[in-house]
Amino acid sequence: MLGPIGMQELIIIFVIALIVFGPRKLPQLGKSLGKSIAEFKRASNELRSTLEEEIRVEETRREIMEPIESIGREAKALVEKAEKEAEASLAEPEPAPAGVGETEAPEQPEQKV
């Protein structure tokens, strides 16, 4: 019926409680025990539902944040790549246009011999 406690054990417990507490206090004790058990069940159910809600919130946060974080990482990598390319292009000398930078020798007057 109640697992390891049988009907005979329950009768013995009831008789001992009747002797110890008396017939007047026994109904009050039963009522307060019932209220205590109900309060404990209510508190444990509330705790369980709160924990389940927190787990759902955390899973939802992960589902939302993972794509955002991956996009952020990709953007950061692209920015770093663009910065490296810009630095490399600035470090390389650009080829000068034709005729620029060439020095011409001044013309010497022709000497007649």
C-alpha cells in the first residue's frame, strides 16, 4: 500500500501517537502535518518550475546569441583582413608613371671644331 510500511505498522504508529498526544491533540496534529506536507509539495513544485523556466530562458538566450556572436567574429576577421591588405598596399611602392622621376641631362651647346 505505502511501500515498505504496511497496514499493521500504520496502526501501531497511530496507537503510539494517540497515547503520546492524546485524543484531543491528535486531530490538530494531523491537520498541521497535512498542511506542512502540502506546503512542502507546493514549494518543491514552485522550485522545479522556476528551475525549468530558467533552463528554457538560458537555452533561448544561447539560440539567439550564437548566430550574433558568429557574425561578430566573422566581421572582426574581415576587418582585420582588410586592415592587413591596406597596410600591405601602403608598404609597397607604387610604380611611377612613365617619364616621372627620370632626370634628363641638360643640353650642351654644340661646339664647332
